Amino acid sequence: MSRWQFFLPLAGFVAIGVFLVHRVFSVEDVQLLPSALVGKSFPAFDLPVLGDAARRVNEEALLGQVRLVNVWATWCPTCIAEHQQLVDINAQTGVSIVGINYKDDETKAISWLEQFGNPYDFSVIDATGDLGVELGVYGAPESFLVDQTGRIRYKRVGDINQRVWEAEIKPILESLADHNK
């Protein structure tokens, strides 16, 4: 057995290791997961409203104005971190924010909004996660910018923080508002 044959498996192992390290530490934004729904209509749904289970809404409730649709849950630690940003965005801009309370306990969700503030025009209860599946939700939080016609224009996987709001969502929101004038 020659010397190079001895080092061939080692060289292969090192090459695989370098590839994996590059993939893990690459500068690509892991939040930029492709969504087949961008550019398409918001999926059909018919769900009860959080805090008023006798009232049901469907996708038509999203029509008429640009809306930020936010998937959230009380069991989600990142949702806790994101929540104040949503309250601030709503207070400062008046943008319509609709919540999708995802696979959560309704009583805890109502308490959460009472305790931390309610930035949502309304939240629907997606107790089974079926709407989340239709939206391709990986987990909470995720957000969608929906135009006046009900078409999804943007998807965000992960929290909305000040940087994301200023650099990603606000410019799209402003262009949609300008387009409507």
C-alpha cells in the first residue's frame, strides 16, 4: 500500500469537514427561506377569533388594506422577544397587524395580550396548525406582508426586530401604500 492511499481517506474526511463548516458558518441569512406563496393569494381559512370564539373570520377579512400577518404563540420564546416590536410598529405606524395564534392555549394567549399589549386588529385561533401548514410555517414567529388584494408579498421566518422592520418590511409596506394611491 502506497503512502498516498493511506492519506486518501483522511483527505476526503477533511474535505467533507471543510464543506460542512462552510455551510454552518456561511454568511447567508437563514431567515431567507424561499416561500412558494409569495406572489400568491393568502390561503383560504375559516377560524374563530381569539377572545370571541363565536365570531369566525376567513381570508376575506384580510382584503382592503395592507396587513402584516404574524404567526405567534405563548410557548414561543422568540415571540416574547418580538412582541414589543409589534406593539411599537402598530402604535407608530397604524399598520394593520393580524395574528395567527398557532397551536396555543386560548386562555394563555388572551392573558398574554392583556399583560403585554395587543398590537393585533384580531387574532385567529389556529389550534390544529392547519392554517400554518397551508402557509408553510416552520414554527413561530413567522410573518407575512399581505397586500390589499390578499396577495402575499413578503414572508419572514423568525422575529421582526428593529433592523428587520427598517430594512426589509417597512420599504415593502411603503411601496405597497404608494402603489395604492
